[in-house]
Amino acid sequence: MTHTATATTHPLPQIAEPRNPGTALDLDRVMRATANRSAIERRAATLPGRRSVKKAHQAAWLARAISCIDLTTLSGDDTAGRVARLCGKAKAPVRRDILEALDLPDLTVGAVCVYHDMIAPAVRHLDGSGIPVAAVSTGFPAGLSPFHLRLAEIGESVSAGASEIDIVISRRHVLTGDWQALYDEMRAFRQACGEAHVKAILATGELGTLRNVARASLVCMMAGADFIKTSTGKEGVNATLPVSLVMMRAIRDYHDWTGIRVGYKPAGGISKAKDAITYLALVKEELGDRWLRPDLFRFGASSLLGDIERQLEHHLTGAYSAAWRHALA
């Protein structure tokens, strides 16, 4: 039987999809979630060789990938000037002549993702563009600061103008199987975000097993996460195809149960255009075409855009240019 949740809609500029209101914690459903590592790895290994697109089809997939990028800078030496250049790239992600030749003059990225202190310049430079600002929060990347400060950080970032908040969960709740604590934490983060959309970063490289990934995904969605995200980009292992497969199937199960679509964001280590196409193909196969939009799928990336731009120029000219001709920021 389908569980019907009462959803509210607070759309980002590119969407009109109902938000995930969450459900009560269903521990029976959580504990039934499992993962067959060998089968998952076999399935993931077949995808890069089986899904290949060429020429105009490849260009179209790469353009879609650009529209789903959270263009990101999360460095200790970030400055307002760097963020201004990043926002310029977000609004014009590919050289104008290439976009015009592809008949995509208005193509932009999905969002710009920054630390809290860089929200103000990002909001200022993206004003009128329709591109949302995302902020990492809750003691990113470790998530080990005092709980009341993590909640306060969310509030500060929303007040500063961020319309998306990327939170980090407490990995210890997953590793010790304290699903109630994870649910309560995620629920509090969701409420602190208000109308800002919340992406729950699972830090999957630190969760130990794929079964833990599956269960953490479900708990975060039950608690109201609008997106589930693989990684901070700071772990030793970040986004992988097996982890993505597990998380996407959890999203599919949650949608079948509640009728609510939750977004997915792989982050960390995705830097090549061919890898972006592989991830998009996996989304198409596991979740369907509706998820191939920036309101339900994002890449957390910084260097990916540069390689895609080079591939698009190759599509038009037959030659690869030097990377410096496609500066990111």
C-alpha cells in the first residue's frame, strides 16, 4: 500500500516538485534494508562499457550534466573574488561561441556551493540569474561540533540567503545502529532549514558497509531530506557507482512507498565527462527520466565542468584545446 504524505511545495527556481515532508521512523522497514555487495559491484561494473553515447547524443548528455552541477569551492583560502569568478562561470559555464553553436545560449549550472562566509558574495553575484546558492553546514565536513551550534549554523546560512543547505550526519549513529538518534538529528536539521532545501551528506566512505548506506539513506529520507548525497569530498573514498546504486534504489523504494521523489547527489572524485555520462545513465536506468533534472539530481564537482567544456568543443571542431582555454574560475 502506498503511504501518502502531506507535501508542501517550496520550489527552487528550476522546479515545482513537492518537497519531502518525511514520515514517522519505521524501524521494521529500515532493518529490512540490505545490500548484496557482490551483485551490486557486478551490476555497477557493467555500466561504463555498456552505456556509450556518441556525437550529438553525447553533446546533449553533457549539456544535461552541466545543468546538474553544483559548482563548488570549499577551500580554506576562498575569497570573495574567487566566488565572484565562480559565479560568473556558473552563469556562463561554457564559452559563448560553443553554447551558441549548440543552440543552448541560456545553459547554466544547477547551483553554486560555498562555505557560510561566502554566501553573501555568491548571492550578490547570482542575483537575477535563477541559480540557487547552496551552503555546507552543521560542522562540515566532520559534523562533530556541538549540536546547538550546528542548528544555529543552518539558521545563519538560511538568513544569509542560501536556498539549499548541505548538512553532514553524525556517522557514529550509523556505525552504532542508533537509527532513532540519526532520525531525530536529521529531523531537527530539516526543521532548522525552513523553506531551504536540505541535502543530507552520508559520508558513505566512512559508513563501513553498503547495508549501512542503504539504511542511513532510508532514515534520512524518513526524516525529511530533500536530497541524499554521498560525500563531503573530504573522505578517503567518495562517490562510487556501487554506493550510488544502493542510494538510488533506496530513493526508488521510498518513492514507491510514499509517492515522494527525493533527489540524489554524488560528490567527490567525479572529474571526467565520461564519468558524468555513466552516472546519468545509472540514474536513467534506476530512477527514470524524471530524475534527470537539476531539482532531483546534482553533481558535487569543481573540475568536472572544465573537462565537459573541452569535450563539447571537440564535438564541434574535432580537436581538443588546451585546458587553460576553458578556465573554471
